Amino acid sequence: MAEEHFRRIGYAKTAVADIATALGMSPANVYRYFPSKSAIKDAICHRLLDQEHAMIEEIIASPEPAATRLERIILGINSYNRAQFVKEKRLHDMVEVAMAENWEAMQAHCEKIKGYYSTVIAQGIASGEFAALDPATAGETVFTLCTGLCHPTIIAQNNGETAEDDARRAVALILRSLRP
């Protein structure tokens, strides 16, 4: 219900009392489950990030070559973020606040994405697709290089007609740099 209010009214304009009213309960009852509005936002943030993580884990588990999986992960994150946080302006505002406040969920998400990249890179090294690199360092580097493709604020600022093609070209360059 809180997420629906954040999408419809906006994060800043939604009060715990609004959420409670929509649920047919008192604000005190909402506070039994969530100690603060911030805790509600954190729960929504975790839920949205968990959806993205599930998509990535499904890609990692596929039998495709590592390069294909890495490409699908990066482009998938780009597409997911454009759909969730650019087209949904009010939800994007909540994500902006989350990033500005360095919520634990955002920090954990970034580390998890680096880990996903490192995992696929390690698999690519083992199969001979990628050069012999330190997978953790390469994963962090790919994460840094993908900032413009995955960061919701940057995506929102560069979401023109060529955004998808631009993302594909960037990923192609990253993949070429990993090959032996």
C-alpha cells in the first residue's frame, strides 16, 4: 500500500497516516510493523531490489556463454531501472532520496551487483572466454564502467531515443575489453 501511495502521490507527500487510512487501520497499528516511515521506504527499496536480483540470478543460472550472460545482466539492469525509476517519476524520487541518504539497502545492492559481475567474469575466465584477470577487481571495474547504464539518475538524464543503442555499444566495448 505504501508503494502504491509513493507511486501515485509521491514519496515526500505520503504520510504514515495516509498509508494507515488506505489500510483501514490506525497509524499506531502501522508503527507496530514498521517503526518509522523510513523503515517502510527501506522495505519497499529492498523489495524492488530483490526483484532485480532475482532477474540477475536467473540470467547467471542460464547455460549461455559468460559474455552473453554479462551482456544480458547489464542491459537487464539498464532496462529495469528505466522502467521502474524513470517512467515512474515519483518512485524515482524515492530512489533519489535512498541514494542520497546512503541507505543500507543501496550499499548492499551495489556490493551484490559487483558480486554478480565478478561471478560471471570468473566463469568466463574459467571457460577461456575472458582474459585471466582478478574476477573481483574486474567486477568492480565493470560496475564502475556501468554507472552511466545502471544509475537511475544518470539513466533519467540520458534517456533519449538512442539510450538502448548507446547501452548496447557500451556493453560491447566492455565485453571486448575482457576477452583474451
